[in-house]
Amino acid sequence: MFTNAEKIREQEFRRTGSDYVCFVPEYSNGRTPDSHNEHFLVFEGTDGHLKAIWTQAPRHPDGPAAMRQVNHICFADSADGGATWTEPRRIVGPEGGDEPACMASWGFPMVSRSGRIYVVWNQYKGLNGNISMHTGGMSAFYSDDQGRTWSQPHEIDMPVSPYDDPEGRIPPEWIVWQSPQRDLRGGHFVGYSRWFNPARQRPIPEGHSGWTWLESVVEFMRFVNIDDNPEVADLQVRSSAFGDKALRVPHWIDPLRTVAQEPSVVRLPDDRLFCVMRTNSGYIWYALSEDDGETWTNTRPLLNRDFGVPLLQPVGCCPIYQLSDGRYVLLYHNNRGWTEPKIDAQGRKGEITHSPRYPAFLALGEFRPGADQPLWFSEPKKFLDAGRYDVTGKENGQTAVGIYTSFTTKEGENVLWHPDRKVFLLGKRVTETFLVDMRIPERS
């Protein structure tokens, strides 16, 4: 017989109508170390299995106020295309919430052609910039047995950035949030967010506050020799759009401030790279590269078509993925965020431009050769929605769906993998039935 908490849990993880269940935590007692799950990256191993890497922490919406989010990284495996998954295993980082100096966050995978799986992550070192979960060095290890065992972790050197601590004491603030993709030479290429050290930021205007004001840019890194199966110490990593060439986007109130984060990259049929990113402007921005990510155009607002309308988005991730048939889907929230100021207990004014992050919509995209903006998009269609409910079944309006996702096209089946409200790890098919009535503008 279900307890009331179990009934709520069973009801809530089904609310988005997803097709696959990777993990549902036992969060009802408010003390479990597995209750917060995000940055959910599903990928295929050379054994044909789906694998999943994600960041997990002990956090609960009704738990004790002293419960901190101290991250570790988990791994799971599915031999049947995502229908069933192994129990999650913590592969790096602390077991509980009381060891912040060991915190490991935002792991991302790369698979060599022989099958070695590398996982790279942000390793906290006990020193904070703006946000502890962003601040750290780059560490990695690998598995030669499809994730059953892992080598010893090793740190990877990161180049010194003009946005880092000018005293060189505090590590950089950065997150890779999507799995790297293959570049044209066989390397692994990915974009990442880089936040400015507090000493490098423009002052926040008087009376304003909040993390959405923190300055950031988008940069890229390329892992050159993964297919050689090197030791972590011998990984070759190259940067592009780095430092003063990073991608920037003006803040909606303070245009000299840059807020550009969470890049998502797809390849176009003409081999250009197309990168979308979240901003604090109220809409999505994008950039193009004609040389496989070495250099990029200036950023610009993403429209539905040439001379069209901008695609609205709060400060929340808005990834783009390629379908198995070559078309594209853009996942976003179709609102510009709450811009009305909120006054906190200290009398400071801040805009909640990172909300609402629900419902999540898909827009279907197609390549338009010769167009100024090479991808054009349909009207959005609601894809994920948990309503205003948090995972305890309470209606509070602070829910978040369609964030920190990944995408697979195994055997032609398109699946969006998503951490529902940063608790349940689920997958939902993007079917032709869903897409069939989505019309993309034609060129006149």
C-alpha cells in the first residue's frame, strides 16, 4: 500500500507524460543524498548501450533549511534503449552534503572510437568566485570497461583568462552543459559558459541584485586527441573564441554588461556551426562559424525567419538538436521572464528574469540555403509541462521543465532526456505525430 508521500511521488514523475524513466529518487524524507538531479547527459557507448552522466546532490524542496547543495556525479547504463536503467552509481564527488571541498559538478562525456569513455568535470577547490558550484578546475578520468570502473582523477590545465581572478588565487567559473560533438577532423568540440571573477565585473547598478546580473561570455574548447586514448595528463585541449574574442550579449538594462551562457551547437548541411545561447535580454541569441568553431560571427538575436520576430526566452537554457531526418528542434520557454522588480528583505530590487521556466516548447527548424539566418523555425508547440506544481505536489509556480537536457537519435528514435524539476530523470520521444502540423516559413 502506498504512503501519501509515495502516492505524490508516483503522480509527480508522470506529470510531463514522458516515455522513459531513468531515475526517480526516494525524496520523501527530505534527507536522501539523491534528491536533486540535473545536467542530464545521455549518450551511446560503443557497446550499443545508452549511458547517462548527471550531477546529483542532497536537496529537497521541503527539507531542512541547512541542507546544502553539494554536488557529486552519477552514472547509469541502459542495455535496452532506455526502457530500463541500472541503479545510479556515484563516480566522483562526496557522498553527502557535508564535504563541500570535494564537490564535483557538471560532468560531460566523450567516447573514443575504441570505446574508452572520458568524463570531464568542474572540480571545486574550496575557493569561491561568485557561485561555488561554478568555481573550480577541470578534472577528468576514463573507463575502459563501459563505465564499470574508472581511472584515478587527474587535473587538466586551463589557460589563464582575462576574466579570471587578477590575483590568480580563485579558480575560474565555468560550466560545459552539453556533450561535445565531433568536429570535422575527428576531435571533440564543445562550448561553455565562463563567468567573470567578481573583481572583473562591472558594478551592479544601485538597487539591483541577483545572480542573473553576473557577467559571462561563451567560449569553446576542442579535445584534439581523444581517439588516441591518452592518459588524462596527455589530453590536448585547444581554446577558441577565448578571452576578448568570446561571444558576448548585452544585458537588457545595462547594455555594456554581457550575459551569454549555455551554448548549444549543431552542424548545418553546409558544414557551418550554428550556436544558440541563453541571455538576459528576453530572447535567444546565436552566432555562426564557417571554420569549424575556430572563429565566430558577432552574436545576434534569433528570429523565426529572416526579418521575422525574436524567439522569447528567460534566463534559462534553450538547446537546439538535430533530428534523425536532418531537421532541427529548438527547446525553449517562449516567454521573456518576469521583468517586474521584486524587493528582497534587504530592500534591494531584482528582476526574476530566470522565470518562468515552464511550460517548455519545441519549434521545428529547417535549413534555408542562402538565407541571412540559415535556420528558420515553426511556431512553438508545448512539449513539456508540469503546471505550477513542485515535486511535492504543491502549486507554487516555481517549477522548471525542459532544462539541462540532452538528446539521442538511437535507431532513428528521437528522444529528449530531461531532469524534470531537477528531480526526476526522464525521456520523452519527439515523434513525427507531434511534429506533423508544425509549419516552417518558406522563402518567398
